Amino acid sequence: MRTFQLIKINAATPFERGVQYGEQAKEKIKAGIESYKRLFAQSGNRSWEQIKEYAISFVPMIEEDMPEILSEAKGIAEGAGVNMDELMVLNCRYEITKFPKEDECTTCAILPEAADGGKTLLVKDWDYRAGILDNIVILHIEEPDGTRIIGLTEAGQLLREGFNSHGVGLCNNSLQSIYDSREIGIPVTFLRRKVCTCKSFEEAKNLLLTTKRGVSNNMLLASKDGQAINIEAYPKGADTIQPVDGIITHANHFVVNPTLNALEESPRGERLRHLLMKKHGSITIDYIKKCMSDHENYPYAICRHPSDVSLPLETRGITVASIIIDFDENTIHICAGPPCEGEFIQYKL
């Protein structure tokens, strides 16, 4: 059974927390850098040096807006023994690999009126490239103010998604709009990590709505008090989607304003809503696992599998992980690889 490495972090400063992370994930971080070198050599027209220069150009804006998060990133580089420009490539891979972009991920939030036992649940199938499977890690972070955070990421990246002890959780999907560009904004990994420090739903929502961005991203925010909102963010603004019947689902196209779409629409969000509504009022974690394993519309199903297994791992699309956050139980259920094949393991916040 495939599992992800669990990395526990507890230190007084952001830099020291980064060092702890980097030391524990050193080999995976270096492997991830080498993997992206190969990917960009195969799929792009920019040299590795040009890519590193682009990634490091985000630093001044991050230094101004989120210095403590940048300090953590510097600590990761120090602990792993890699250069900061290489670490920034990992943390800006969403921005770097944006053109062209494939569909990535299906998310949903299920609120008390829809869930069994009145639970609040936040869910994601993470679709990406099979080449990163061995480099995904689970981070469990303890900060000096008592905040605890747990979630998933690629080794070397800041936390991509998860939830904290204040009951704030975030999952994300790729979006590509007609306005996306190589303009410098806050990279999505830095924004996501910052959200995981927020102490309230409103604080997190405001951060997601107001942060400067150069590319689009979909962000599904939920909290232990039964709130959820989906934010379709793009360089010129952001649109929001509220729960309907206590459920929000989303894939990789703009729903509020379809004219923004630079990619074809995906059926996965609508398919997931259809499945969840069948059990409305009694949705359980076990049923969610079945929904996230659904293969309708293959190869564009909720549970993704490569239609061409001859492709190199760096470019072969697959569901690399599935997560279910249970705010009521303070737990996250994580499956490594496609949920139809793997086993969900429960981790306590």
C-alpha cells in the first residue's frame, strides 16, 4: 500500500520550521527539482536558467506582503541544501506550467444540512502528473501561538491545502482565464500557506479575495462552523459561488462567468454534485470515498487515470491523492494515488 511521508514540524520561527521541513524531505525535494528539470526540457522553450530567473523574480513582492512565509521557504532551501532559486521553481510550478494548462483536480464542500450527523467536510481529488507521486508529503505544523496545521504538498513546496486548529480549511483547483499572464503576483503556494495561518473564515476569505495574482486559481474555503465559499479568482478580479443545498462542487472551468474560460469545460464538478445529491442529508465519509472513485466520463472522470500509459511519468496525468477533511473530528483522510485503488488513512490534527 502506497503512503506519503509524514513530516512533523515544531519550531519557534518560520525559518527554523522551514529548516526542519527541508532536512526531513531533503531527498524528495532534490528529486522533485530534477523531475521538473526533465519536464521543462521536454515541454517548454525556456532554459532551466530562464525558469529559475522567472521563479526568483517573485521574491520581492512576497518579501513585502508575506515576509514570514518567505522566511519559511528560505529555511526549506537551507534544510534541504538546495539553492533558493531552485526552491522557488518548486513553489512557482503552478505559474510556470500554466501555459498550456491541463485540467487539475475536483473539489467539494459538504455542509451540515447535507452531511450525515451534521458534519462539515472539505474534499479534493488532486489530479496532476504521476511523476510527483513519490515526492508528495504530509505536513503537520505546530506554530508558537498554538496553531496546528495539517495538509498535503509536493516536497519543497509550502503547504498546498489542508486545515488548521482554528477550523479553517482550503482546497484548490486549476483555472485558466483569458487574462492569465506571466505578470508577477503572489504565487499560489505562498497564498495557500498564508491562509493556513488564518484564525477565522472571514480573515481567510478576505486574503483570498484581495491578494494580487498574475494567474487564475479556484479556491474552495470552508470552516468548522459550517461555512463555505468557492472563489474563482483571476488577474482582474474574483467571483464567488455560495453553497446550494449545503453543497459546493467545482472542477476546472469558470462557472460564474464562462466567457473567462481559456480551456474547455469539464464535466467533473457537475458529476460530483449529481452523485452527492443522491445521498443529500445523509452523506458519509465512506460515500464520499465512492464518489471520488467515480469513473464516469473516462478519461475525464473524477478519479483520473492515464489514457496513454506510454507517456513519461513527468507528463502522465493521474489522480495523485485524495483528501477528506472532517472538521468535526479534527481529522484528515488521505489516499495516496487514485482513490479507487488505494486506502484512505486517517490523520489527527
